[in-house]
Amino acid sequence: MFSRAALRSSAVNVSRSNGAALSLKARASTPLAANPCRTPFIDSLGARRYISVYGYTQAKALVYSKHGEPKDVLKLHKHSISAPHGTQVNLRLLTAPMNPADINQIQGVYPSKPDFDSSLGTGEPSAVAGNEGAFEVISIGSGVQNLNKGDWVIMKRTNQGTWRTHAQMDESQLIKIQNKEGLTPLQVGTVSVNPVTAYRMIKDFCEWDWLRAGEEWLIQNGANSGVGRAAIQLAREWGIKTLNVIRDRKTPEETESMKKELLDLGATAVITESELLSAEFKNTVKELTHEGKEPIRLALNCVGGKNATALAKVLAPGSHMVTYGAMSKQPVALPSGLLIFKNLAFDGFWVSKWGDKNPQLKENTIKDVLELTRAGKFKDIPSEDVKWSWDTQGPELTDSVQETLSGFRSGKGVLKFEGGDE
Ligand SMILES: NC(=O)c1ccc[n+]([C@@H]2O[C@H](COP(=O)([O-])OP(=O)(O)OC[C@H]3O[C@@H](n4cnc5c(N)ncnc54)[C@H](OP(=O)(O)O)[C@@H]3O)[C@@H](O)[C@H]2O)c1
């Protein structure tokens, strides 16, 4: 049906577990110029790096050893990483986004949680936060088959921990970006969660009638989110019209500006939550869909509450509503008639689980999105860089993490490593 679509546990050798590394730690206070054991060089990204004669790279990671608010539980932990051996690969962070799920995971309210362990030499067993990000390969073990220095990679699975300046992982835990030409670290570092979620929900929950391209609709809330923006652009490419709901901004001007932003991405129509919940909404839908001749066949819901109920009410009989988020923390309440008389189906989608079950399809989906990106058909998400250099202090990073769930941000917070290992 859709064929027409153009359509570690990384064995990090840590300072405390290794005599050589311990001595490296003791030297940390020695001025660099006077330190004969570290040789500065300029690497392929033009960044200054220091590696000990033992081949150890110094690294920092945002770790947590108990659940709670990020500002209370996240700590910046310094450690060292050995030279890779066998199929190991050493990586340097390029960018890593702060997604709502990452925060929920730190809070302990997300169903998937990374194991806490002592592999990074933390005082208490801990996990590295973050699930998504783009890394550059800086060195490879002798048994590595498919990766080379300079390649860009992303994590194959969730819970691998991406909020770290450097990592050592096994080659098998990584997806290589086959052709990084024309792509930016932001695009690569944010491709595997939100765009994949939007792509799969549109493709897998509705049998679109391709003979009616341009005459079928999807409706979604949270339309300005990363997932929402991806859904708008994919639907545009695939000939599906989109009715998009955003929250009212602080001023009418800001609301209009947000609407325009999404229309410029290819949204067919954008309305606010207050317009969605008004009596006028039925008429708006009638007008847009030519009295229902153009059916709304799919709803994507990441908000819940009354907002989700309003989306469901305008779906054509037999359609699906896919819930993938719960930003309002309100339950999805459904009038029984929608189930009895309209035979609507209500589904949930979780990209982590889907990706773990469908690794090859996940890679193919990522490849498709990156091709659209390279072709200029998939725009960057608005982002706020959170610069991370060797001197950046823990609270600067944890404050930015904490802001992630505050709402009304001008862009997704993205950690951008600018080091230089020291
Ligand atoms: N199930 C999955 O596999 C999956 C995958 C990816 C994402 N998600 C979920 O999808 C949602 C969006 O994620 P994202 O990374 O795309 O988000 P994002 O880019 O960080 O944007 C957050 C979105 O949530 C909205 N929002 C924040 N607080 C809200 C509230 N109280 N009520 C209604 N809307 C609110 C924001 O609207 P304003 O601009 O108005 O604040 C914005 O549209 C999250 O719930 C996330 O957990 C699920």
C-alpha cells in the first residue's frame, strides 16, 4: 500500500579499575605543558585533544545513581577511557538532544530504565543519561569491521547513555551513518527518535488510499513538537493533508508566528487548542474536509485529556488514533459511541520497543529520513544549543536539562560538545 512512498556494555576501562589509569588521575593536576605523558594534537574536527601515552582519553558524563529531578540527581562525572581493543570503538560526542522521555527516565517515571552499574568508576552504581545523539569515531580496535576513524554513528538501542563527552562501545551497538555528506550533527543526532516515531505511526497505522493522494487527512496535537514537525513534513511528502493543533502562545502574534512556521513546513491547517475545544471546531473541520468528503483517517496524540477526545471525535469511521505521549498528564477519555458506532481503533506506539524488535527496519527508516534531509525536504528542528566544553560545570548542564519539561521552549535543548579532551 505504501510502496509509492517517495517514500557496552562498553568495557570502559576506568581510572579506579586500572593501575595505569589511576596514575593518570594523579597527574590530572599537573600543568599540561609540564606533563610529558599527554601529547596535544589537533584532530580531524579541528579540536584540541589530549591523550596519555597509555592511550587513555579523558571523558565526562552526566550520570545519575538514583531517580529524581535532574537538577537534584544528575552529576558530572570525570573518568578515563582506554584505547579500544577488539571490536571496541572510542567515540566523541557531537550532539545529543534532551528529549522529554530522557527526563522522565531520570525521574524514574519512564517504563524503560538503564541499569545502574559501576563501570565508569562512580562512587555509587549509576547510569549515563540520554538516549539519542550523534558521535564521531575517534579510534577503533583491531577487530572492528565496519567503522573507521571519522565516521559518524548513532546508538542502535535506547539506554546506551548519550550525555557524555566520550564513550567506548562495541561496534555492534552502533549504527553507522553511511553517507554523512550534506548532513549536520544536529540532523543526525535527532533522527532516531522523533522522525522515526512520526514515520512509523503514519505508515503503520493507516492503509492510506494512494489513489486519493491529497484527499485524505491526519490530525495531530503537539504539532510543534519534534514528532509533530516530522509528521507534517512526512505527510506533505506522502500526499497526506494535516490538521495540526498547537497550544495557544502568550500573545496572538506569537500564536500566528507559530502557525506560520508550521504552514511553512507544509502543514495544511494549524489551529490552537482553544480553537479545537470551541463550538466552531466542527464547522472548521467540515470546511477543510469538504463536508467530510476528504476523510480524517489518522489521529496522532501526545497530549491526552480533552484535547485527545476532540481529535477522536472528528475521525472517519474505522480510523485509528495513536497515542504516543501524555504531555498534559491527563488520561485519554473516550465517548463509548466512538467505539460502538464509529468502530475507531485506539492504539499506542513506543519507538524504543518497536526499534528493538525491528532493528533493520529502524535503520531503513533512519536512512529514508536522512535522504529527505539531505534533499532539503526535512527541516531542522528549532534547537537551543547547550554548549559543553571541558570547563563547563555540572550545574550549567543540569539546569538546562531541568528546563526540558517546562514547556513553551523556543527549541529543543541540544548538548553540543566543543572539546578538546583535557
Ligand atoms: N512513544 C514514543 O515512541 C515517543 C517517541 C518520541 C516522543 N514521544 C513523546 O512525544 C511527545 C513530544 O516529544 P518531542 O521530543 O517531540 O517533544 P518536544 O519537541 O520537546 O516538544 C514538546 C511538545 O510538548 C508540548 N507540551 C509541553 N507541555 C505540554 C502540556 N502540559 N500540554 C500540552 N502540550 C505540552 C509542547 O508544546 P508547547 O510548545 O506549547 O510547550 C511541544 O509541542 C513527548 O510526550 C514524548 O515523550 C514519544
